[in-house]
Amino acid sequence: MFMENTSPRRERKNGLNSAHDKDSLHHNHLDDLVGHQLRMAYVAVRRHFESAMDRLDLTQKQTGVLWLIEANGGVSQIALANDLGMDRASMMAIVDRLEERGLIVRKRSAEDGRRQELYVTPKGRKVLSQAKSAIHSHEKWIANRFSAKDLNTLTSALKRLTQ
């Protein structure tokens, strides 16, 4: 028997109609949960970000790490991982990828030979400049959905969740 390799999720992603379209689902107050709304907002923002950054081949995490390395030349992987709430292994994978692309370099610390310092390369600065431009457009896309007051309130509220 031939089984088609599809799922409702894959069908939605590919724009196919599913027997379980959102319009046909009963959400039973799921839409009233703040956590659910945050998750759905994250999905929408992430998709837009990925589209905006596609030509640069950078993920949100890679972009954030590159941004922080530029702002904190000589920073360690551990400091980055701690600041971004990531484990060391995940941070190492991101740093490895940025280094493979020639966007950053690792240098041994002159003060502590066990510590590696991270620096953005000229190529990395160029890519980050392009990323910042794309992020500016992405941020405008978000901001255009709110009044200035509502955007300020939203930003303040989200900061409270992370502090």
C-alpha cells in the first residue's frame, strides 16, 4: 500500500489544504492562554525573520551571537552562552559555524591560555551590517502592527518575562 509522506503540519507549511484547517478546529479556549499567544507570535516573527535573513544564511541565534561578538570583542563562548541562556555545546556549534564561514576568529587569550577570545572578521562586519539592515526592516514589520504606545507596552511586558 502506498502511503503519502504528508502531515497536517507539512501541508500547512506547503500551503496545502488539510482536513484539519485552523478554521475547522475547535480551540477550546487555547487562544485565551498567554503562553499559546506568545508561542504563535514567536512562530510568526521567526518565519518573517528567516525570510528576511535568508539571503545572508544566518539564523536568529547566529545573528545574535555575531552581534554580541562585535559589541564585545574578545568575549568568550562561555560568557555568550550565559548571556543568551544557552548551553555550552549549542554555543560551540554556533561559534564553529560562524568561524567556518569566516565571520569570526578565535584567538588564545594572552592572559589565560585556556580561554579563547572571539572577534568579528572584516567579512563578519560586512555580513553583520547587512543583517542589521534586514533586521531594521524586520523590526518595522513588527512595529507596524502596533501603535507607538502599544509597542512600548509590549516591549516592557516582554522584558519583565526575561528579567
